[in-house]
Amino acid sequence: MMESGMESENVFDIKITITRATNMHGKKVGNIQSFLRMEINGTMLAESEKRTVDPAAQYIEYDFTHSFPCCNAVLALSDIPHKPVIVTLIEVVPEKKKVEAKSIVLAQAVIDLLPLLQGQCSFSCTVALHATNAAPEKGSVPPLIAKHPILDVCVSASAPLLTEEQLATSNLMKVSLETAYSLPDTFNQGFGPTAPPYICTAMMEVPYTAEKDQLLLFSEGQLKAGGHREDNGRQRKRPHHAPLAPGNHFLPGAFFHTQPIDQEDGELTGLEDREFRNEAETLLNRVSWDTEMPCFLDAEGVNRLRQKITESRFWPLEIMKSTIANEKSGAASKTRRNVSLLKEQLKPGGNKERSGTATATSSVKTNTGKAKDTKAHVKATGNQSGVASVTDLNGADHIPPDRKAYIDFRTYVMIEITLTNALIPKTSSEELARRVRALIPPRPPSSGGPNKAERAVLNFHKQVGNVVKHILEQYEELFGTRLKLPNDCNREQMMAQLMGALNVSGRYFAFKEQIKPTVVRFVRDKMQQTDTFTEQQDLHEFISKLYVDLVDEMHVALNKIYSNGNEDDSPEEIHLNTSHLSHFAREAQLIGDYQQAVRYYQELVVRHPRDPSYKFEWGNLYMQTGDYMKAKMCFHDAVAVQQSHQPSLMMCGVLAALFNDFEQAETFLERATSIEPLSLIAWTLLGLVQDTQNKSILAERAFLEAKSLLKAKEASNQTQKTEESDVDEESEKQKGQEEDKTIPPTSHSPNMKHSDTENGDTVHSEPKEKVISKSIYTETLEFLLHNHALEMAERALSKELSSKGNHSFHLACVQLLRAEYCNAIVTLREALLGVEQVADMWALDGHCHYLCGSFAEAQGSYERSLDFPEQPLDNHLVLLRLGSIYLQERKFEQAKMTYLRACEKSPSCLTWLGLGISCYRLDELWIAEEALTEANHLNNQNAEVWAYLALICLRFDRQEEATLFYKYAIRFNLENTSLHKEVKELQDQAQTRPLASCFEPDS
């Protein structure tokens, strides 16, 4: 640290001033004459002047100042953390018969210069003075009575030891070695009350420059007998004890605190390891250091540390055992352990890791030719603490028996590594939001007035009002203002006369020209149709839809004109609300009517342009159809509307990964992980993307974050269930007390109660294995399957299949999405053997059989899924498909009950249509007409609804309505040929019925 030949610009003066010592007492009673000696790394720096003070005084003024040079080279700076300044307080005791006075060391203090490496130029502190001998001499003040002596110290540097840039790029690492557990018998040989005292020394190398390493030496590890657990809150020790007083062996204010095993970052943290670790940490012998070693790393050393962790997550930690006599002579038994540590350091924001790390055996190397050697490798990340356990790096076949014992005993070391700065800085949520804004600029909020679609509709209503006004003027010119029809003219003649007058006057042509731009705007802004049609069929379908929409809006405009402000009969009341549209869109998507689903989603987006959820659902539709570019546009639009919409950000990341744009994928997913509430799905997706790029450490960090969120979620659910159970028990107790008051007791009541208890005990059977296990991968898999992201779902499934548990349900879901229906059926059948059966399993089995065309098996599976108290998640689709199977098998009564159940839970056009068909086939015509009318009310473009309404009208002999309804059915492309044939037959019967009546004989 003291460098005399340094260049002036690289040397700084460190000045230490000791102002006073408080609460000091000498060895003898009377006046105290003392002085201070300052030294560092075994080199004496200076001594203060002798001061004499009355023992009755509370303090001794020294005003002792000394400066010494320090170079800003890495070698000099690296000495500062673990080579503190030692101040010794020495009393001068005069001897009666001697000329020279006797010097007696009273106490010692330690001044840490670490704050100078943390950016401070000066600091003040109070350090404790500790006696150099534990047993006080005669005449000293009893320690229980005296206050603890202290020194007041000021430390300053002539200039900052590190510039701002160096401070930001360098790092201060603290390695805390706690205890080695589960030591093999070979290590414990010679250990006991009669054996010579042993000490253990541990060493590990840490890079502090681009080319050099520094050796961290943990000395004086103590062999301890088992039978108790290490104390929680024990104080951390300094690394080098030899020059220090016993009281200075410990770091002030630094303690070891026990953490739950599941919060550690190393190995042996699973549930299956709990019993082993409890036994090892309670009953077995161990070696304890409890030492913290700080070390300084410059910018190049930090880069080299990061590179070494990337290349290998294992670092060697050597442990040597020797007797105190051998330690002095240099003979020691050396064991080396490969401690699996430091993986947290390469995680964004990771700066602490506490872990129990396994050890791995290595080659034997001893000082005496007989000592055993094992090696513990340290796994590399951020701020890490935990278990380092013994593992085999070269294979068990190559390990001699004496060293294989460390693996058999599962020896592990508790170690903690802390950094002041993370090796990979964590990106702030603000920076992530800025990156997302750069990729998807936010859409500015719309003005307070109506949007384009609403303005287009309002303009159309206005033009309809203008047309009505001019038609009324023409009508009054021809027929006056009377309301009754003239006697010599019927309605058809008046209509023809009015149309003729409009054509002759040119008003009809003016109306068309006037309303044409309004219709164009309606098509462009309301229907969002701007592309030309390449297929004539698509053009006809669009014109039919346009006609229906214009007629509907015309009716709305006419009702506004003639309602006279009465809103009770306003058609807006029967328009579909948002929840209906969303439900119908999802239904159309499930049954494969994608064009109808697109129309519903378009309507939802037009109605709610600032709501990202509908754009997200629209993107989900395009994911199902495989149109990933349109899906990407929808998800990007959703993020543009709301930059913090988590589901859309996650799907943007999934699609970016699908297109191999991993940088964008990580940006979107990291942004999704930073949004409250924290999403375990977002963390898992980020881990899957990083795992695809072989970023194993970052992926592991993401998966650990997801698992912690899952544990918190499960704990919250468990707490909620417990509270609900307590409330239910309390209500049942109160209810029972009320019943006891109202019902007189009988002699049989106790026996009946006992019988009920026995029966209750017999009902509960051994719980079966849950068929649908929950993990971070299954929750993510459900999200991906719902959004039809098959490729990413397969990655999540591969992770899930590598873990324990029953994964058949999710495997069958992926097979169903791949259209591998037969494989999915086999998977489900195997899963249903010996496991807990749930409604979703049988519903999925029914879907697979239904899509295969095995309707009888599908019917059985659907019926079983509906028998469970907890209904399947896709209950609506199950009822629709089960009802269609009943109709195919002509089980109309069962179909009626199934569709009626669907209408009660989630009514839609299809549920009412199914109910109407069932009732029609059962000749319940009035009920059928009501159901079909309700279906038509929800969707007036369903061809089958119009066709069945035409059939009912023909059965009731309402031929004009039947003809009109059948025209609508044809207009909306009725594809059911048997239904066409049935309508034609009834029409023929209706036409021949009057002729047949003519030939009937008169009664």
C-alpha cells in the first residue's frame, strides 16, 4: 500500500486523525500515561505523543494525525478492503528501580478504509477499543462496570481514490464462507476430545485485473461437533486474526441470518433435500469459518469475472485441514471443492447470492504425500449465498474411493457472495418503457367527439333525414297534407305516382348523388373496407352485408325522426352490447366461423378504439388461423393504444421470437415482467426465449422469479381458502346452535351423530394423483394454447415434461392444437387411469372424438364432463357440440334440454337456433318460433335461422312471410341442401293446397 516510487499524479495522501479516547482505564489505579501506535499490514506508520490524564476524566485528548501515501494502482487498492489500519493503545507504566518505563498494551482498535473505495473522500467514525488479553490483571476496572472504550477517528484523502467512471465500472466483492456440512469419515478421522486440535483453511482465487488473480484466504476454520444448529445472528469475522485482539476478530454490525432454504440460490434447495440438510446441519460434525473476505476488482477485473462466469459456472475452493503443529511446520491435508456458485451475478440486477453449493472431487495433491484432496467448484452469478455441494465433474468411474466419499456423503459448503454493483445492470422499467415506445409509438388519445365510424353513421342518419324531408314535400305537392287515402286511389297507385313524380322532377337522382358520398364513408370508416375484391363471391357477400347494415341504420334514423323524443321504443335498446359481441366473437372463433368472428371483432374495435383487450382478442383469432402478420399488427395496435397492456406485450414477444428477432422479444417480455401485478407467465416466457439463445444463467433467473411468484400465489390462495373455511365452520356452528335450540333432543341423537361421523370417515378415500399439475410451465402453456402460439407452447411443454408429475392433459392439449386427434385420445386414455378425473379432461376427450367424427364416443365424454360439480372451462362449446350430436341422432328431447341449458348460461344465436330446431322437430311450433325469433334478434344474418322461420311460417300458412324469410336465407348463403329441399317441399304443398280444396266434394 505504501509506494514511494509512485508518480505524483498517481499517489494520494490518506490522513487519519484520532482526536480522543473515551472510557479508558489503565492497568494500575492512578494517572494514566499512554500513547497510540498506528500500523498497517505489519508496518508501523507512526506513534503519537504520550498523554497523561486523570482516571476520573471521561476521555483522553490525543489529537494524533498521520498521513501516508496510497497509489491508485489496482494492487494497492486491492489491499485496502482486507488490510485495515490497526491502532494500538499503549500505557507507559514507570518502574521504581528502572530508568526506562515499562510499556503495556491496553487495547487495540481497527479502522476500515472501505468507505474510500466507495466514493467517499472523508468520513468520521467511532471504533471500539478491545483489550488484547481476555483475562484482566489486578487493579483493572471490572468489565461489567466499565463502559466500553472507544476512539473518535476522522479519515480523509487528498483526492478521490476512484474517479466517477472508475467507481461505476469497478466492484467490491465480499465473500462470506460460513460452514462445511456432512463431512465424510475420512475428513473426521482424528476428530474428538482427545485428538490434537485441528484448524481448517479455505482458499479461492478471484480475478482483480485483466491478467492477475488475488487469493482469498479463510483461515482458522474450526472443527465443531454435531448435536446443535449454528446460531442465528452470529457475528461475521474478519479474515486475518493473527495481528488482531480477540475482540477485533468480529466485524461490527455484520451478522449471519438464517434464510429459508427455498430462498437460497445454490443447490440442495428442493423438498427432497430438506430432511438431509436438517440432519447435516443439526446432528453431524462440521467445519465453521463464519468469515467475510472483501476484495476490490477494477473494470478489467469485472469484465474478466463476467467472462469466467460465462465460460464456467464452477470455481475451485480449496480446503486444507491440519493440526496446529503441522500448520506451523507447513504440513497439511488439503481438500479441494468445486463450489457451484456465482450464477446470480450474471443476472440483471443480481448483486447478492447465498447458496449451499455441492463439491466436486478433483485430483489428489498433498504436502506430505498422504493427505486427501477434493475440489469444490463455485457456480457463478451475482450476489449469491447458499449451499455448495460435492458433485462429480469427470464421472464416478474415475474417482478413487477415498475421494468418492465426498460425493457419497453429499458434502456441501454454505457460502455468500455480495457485490456492490451488479455485473449486469438491471434495466429500469422506465428504460424498458422507452424501448417499447421506440418500437411501437403510442397512439395519441382521440378527441372528445365521436370517432370516424360514429361520424359516418351520424352523417348517414342526417342524409336519411334530408331525403325524408324532400319526399314529404313531393308527397304534399301531389296529395296535400291529408292523412287518409283518397277513395279513387290505393296505396300501390299512390306509391307509383310518387315515384314517377320524383323521377320527373329529378329529385330521385339528386337523392342518390347526395347520399352516395355518405355511403362511401360508411363503407370506409364504419365497415373498414378499403381493399378491392378479387373474387366475385366475396363482392356479393359484402354487398349483402352492406345492404342489411344500411337498412338497419335507416330504421334507426326513421325511428329518431318519428319517435318524438320517446326513447322507450328506440332501436338502440335491442342493439347488441359489448358483452354480447365479445361472447359471439369467441363463439364464432370456436366453431370455425372466422369471417363472422372478424365482423364481431371489427365492431368491438370500432365501438371501443381505446380498449386494447379487443385488439388483443382479434390478434388471437389471427393466431388461430395462422395469419401471424395480421396477428402481429393487432398486438402492436393494442400496445400502441396502451403501452402497459401485459398480454399484448407478451404476445408481441412471442411473435418476435417466432420471427427470430430475439432482441425485440426480450425487450417486450422484460417490459411485461416490470408491470404490476407481476406476471409469472411473462417471466417464464422470458426464460424460454433466453433458453432458446443458450443464455442459461439468465433463463434460470427468469424461471426462479416465476417460481417465487407461483409460490406467493399458492400461499395467497391457501390463506384465502383457510379464511373461507373458518367462516363456513363458524356459520355451520351458529346454524347448529340455532337448530339445537329449536329441535328437542332425543335419545337417538348422539348415536346418529356418531354414525354420521363414521360414515363421513368411510367416504373419504385415498386422494389420487392430480391429473392437471400446476407449475410455471403449465400456467404459461395454458396462456400459449389459448392464444394458439404452438411453437412456444411446445418449448414450455418440453420443460414441463422434464419435471416430475402427470403432464398428460397438457400434452393432449398440444396434440389437439397440432390436429393430432388420435394421439391426443391415446394420451388422455392413459392419463385417466389411476388419476383424479376432472371435467376438463373429459371435455377435451370429447373434442378430440368430435373432431375425428366419432360422435358416439364424443357424446359419452361430453355427458361425463357435464356430470362434474365443477363444469369444464369451455362449457359453452361442450353444450353446443353435444346438442348438435343429439340433433344428428334425432334425440330431439335431449337436444332441447341441452340447448335450453346453454341458453340459460350463455345465450347466443346458435343456442337459440338449436333450441328452435329441437322444438320444431318436436312440433312445438310456437316455442320454436319464439326461440328462432330470439336467435334472429341476436344475429339477423344467420341463414339457417331464416330458413327455419320460413318453415314455421309455411306450417302456419303465412306464405308471404315464408317467401320473404326464405329469400333472406338464400341471400345469406344457406348451404344446408336438406333444409333447402324441405322448404321447397312445404312451399309446393302450400301452393297445391288451394287446388286440392277445389276438388273436394261438397258436404
